[in-house]
Amino acid sequence: MRRILALLLCVLFPMSAFASEDGYKIIYDGGSIPNVKAGTDMRLIIDGSNIRIKKGDTEIVVIPASAVTEISYGQDVHRRVGAAIGIGVFTLGIGALMLLAKSKKHFVGLTWDDGGKKGGLALQADKSDYRGLLAGLEGITGKKAVDSDTMTVKN
């Protein structure tokens, strides 16, 4: 129901109403964008019929929405072992509680084919922007995002 409402709102209102003035905060996780290292903080801007990715004031890539072939998403859940060990050195009780805490990372993947120029990227979205980012990408491209956590790989 939420997804239908989000898509309906994307059609009725401009994309700028959903994203902040300067887009969505993302972390580049890898892909076919040259000269950009994994872990780089960037912004994804949904604008008219394009998806723009910027680092600071520099535009890194512009992807026409019509060229997007697939949108995928997934979550990486891991225990905060490093933090638990660090805190556990000083206070055993709090360190044990931290070991039970989980953190989630929200990933979005895009692939595109712009007149034979194929590319793809994986990015990490902020937990507060994750759903809005997906709804915006689905709305502008007309593609439904695929949950990569439910996909199984068979050899």
C-alpha cells in the first residue's frame, strides 16, 4: 500500500518535493563510474528525466531515466562486533549489550544502457532516505525495484 501511495505521489507532484533541495545523500559502493573510489560520499539528484550523481559541486554522471534497465535494492545486516569489543574493554556489561545490537545498511543498484553505453553502480543510501530514493527512482524510470535479498544464486 505504501509503495502504491509513493508511486502515485511521484506522478502527481514534482520529484523535488520528495528529495531535499540538493538530492539524496549516498555512498558510492562500486560500479562503472571511472575515477570514483568505493566509500565516496556523493549526492543523487532526481531531476526531470535524468538521474544525476554529484560529488560536491562536480557532476560525476548523468543517467537518462529512460536508459535505466534495472533497479535493485537490499540490506546488509551485521552485528557491531568492533564497537562491542572496543566498549567491552572498558565496561563488560555495555560491551555485551552492543554485541546484540544490529545495524543495517541499505543498498540500491542501478544498471543502464544509454545507446550502447552500458553501466551500473551500487550505492548505499541513508536509512531515512532509502524508501524515498527507491520511490523516486521507480517513479522516474517506470521500473519496479527488485529485492536482491530474495534472489538466490544457483550454480
